[in-house]
Amino acid sequence: MAERCLFFTGYPGFLGRWQVRSLLADDPHARFDFLVQEKFLSRAREDIAELEREGRAAPGALRAFPGDVTDPRLGLTPDLYRELAGRATEVWHLAGAFDLFVPEGLARKVNYWGVRHVLSFCKACPNLSRLVHFSSVVVHAEREGIIYEDELEAGQELLNHYFATKFWGEVEVRRAMEEGLPTIIIRPAGVLGDSKSGETDKFDNIYLTFGGLRILGKLRIPPVYLGEGKARPNFVPVDYIADAVTAITRNPASIGKCFHVVDPDPPTAREMLETIYELTVGKKQGITVPTWLVDLLATRFGWIFKLIRIPPDSMTYLNHVGIFDASNTLEALEGSGIACPRIRDYYPVLYRWWLANRHRPDMRPKM
């Protein structure tokens, strides 16, 4: 059997680190060549050393190279570019700018041009068996109704630079698929911390609500629901994403398909917030602000939400997001024992980890 070598971007990012650990647990003999931004190189090498010390990877099996997906040659010398392309049997593209406030220029460089540069690298790989491209469910922005895994362009309004550039990046990947590039597209839901330990890399998504709501609880202010909460926003813990993707990509039949790695039965926004209110405030009965008013405030007075460190686009998204069909994913995971945990089982774990780490400045998202 030929040596398996994964050319991997997005390491040592949070999801990247978890994905590498899941892949090594499944295949301890896999080799990795990581393309790492210079500023993260020391962190990457420390993590590699830890994996070797723990016996998860053989010495020398994991290599990190300074580079940059925004550069047409990935920031590599011509000789190294050819060497890494010649070694790669798989390309895993996880690198991206995942921020609702990301500036347009940076979003285009990373999420659009970065994808195009990785696709060019794939074409230079003589032994490539597959590209695993991490897109996102946000490519469908505020679309409502059922959203299927084979859908992309459906007239959705792309609310911000993050949504738009992830969308156009996937457009380029699908074009390359039509031209014959063997590809698996992964669309994860919003990424939360580990369902068992609670560990995360920054406090965004639901974590943005923990601090403010905890203060409400201390002041004995009743819960306030921003919208009727009928939509079903989708969030999943990082360990589920990593293990599900490992199982999906193990099967050659997954090539040519797109997979929604999501909660297949997500709670409504109201149910999700009730769970959070019970954790932070101690009760869930409260006041509901009509959805139309929340939309108006988010559109015309977004600064109000920014004052409490909540991206206004996130409020529009939470109240209007569709239901993500996950037929491909569920079929691929059948019999694997891998399933998305329920929020009531792991939200308390996330909250306890937040409580223990809430004062760390490195956990705050850029706003």
C-alpha cells in the first residue's frame, strides 16, 4: 500500500488540531505536511512535539513548513512546492478567515484566493487521491426552509464578507470538481468546544452570551429573547466534527459529494437559549422581543449589539437560518457509532469551561 501523506492547511488552528488527532487515531501511520503561517510556526512545532511524546505520531511523520495560502505559490520556494506536491496523496484545506467582522480584503485573500491557490497546488500533485475542502453552512447565509447538501447557488443574500467569500470559495471548488478533481466538500455547522472537556480556542458563538447573561442572573433581571426563536440555528462540538469527517473521508464513495456535518435534529433558537438561560440565569421564563424588531435593530442600529459584543449579522442569521439536510453525512456514519450529542448533555460542560477560563484575554474574539 502506498504511503499516505496529507498536505494540510489550517493547522495548528482549533479545528485543525482536533482533526489531525482524529485522523491519527484512525490511521497512526499517516504522514502530514503542514502549511503554517510563520506567526504560528512555533505553536505548530510544539503541538507536533506533544503528539510525538504522547505516542500518537512517529518522530518525523509530522512536518511543518512556513507558508501562506494567500500567495500563489503558497509562500514556498519552487523546489519545496514541487517536493510537497510530489509527496501529497491527499490535500486537506481547512485554512480560512472565520470571523463575522473580517475585512473584505482579508476575506477575499484567504477564503477566495486561498482556495484558488490550493486548487492550483492540487493540480500539481501527481499522486492525489482526494481534496478535502472545508467549506461552511454559512454559504447559505439566511436561506430558510430545507437546505440540501447538493445545493449551493439559490439566490441567497450574502450578509457579510465572511459568508460571501466562503460561498465563492466553494464555487471554485465545485468548478474544479466538474473538471475532474476528486473532492470531498465538508460543510460544518458552527464549531463549539469539546463535548467532553469543554475546551475551545476562543469565546465566540454561544460563548458571547454567557458573560452578559450571567450578569443578568446576578441582577435578577429576567431572560430576554431576541426574536421568537422559531428558527433552528446549528452548532456542534468540535470532537463530533473531527470524528465524523474522519469517518466520512475514509470511504472512497464520499468523493464527489458534499456533507453537512451538523446537528441532524437541532433545537430551536428558543430551546437553545432556554438551556443557556438555565445555566447562566437559573431560569428560562422571560420577555420576548419580536423578530421583526430584532431585524430592524440589527440592520439600522447594529452598534447596539456591538456594545454587548454580539455581531449584529449573527442575530439576523439566528432568526432566519434554514434546516440543513444531512442525508449524506448520516448515511456515511451509519454503523460507525459516531453521533452528534444533544445540547443538554454538553452545554453544561462548555459553560463550566467558560467559567474557569473567562478571564483569559487570549480567548476574546476580535470585534
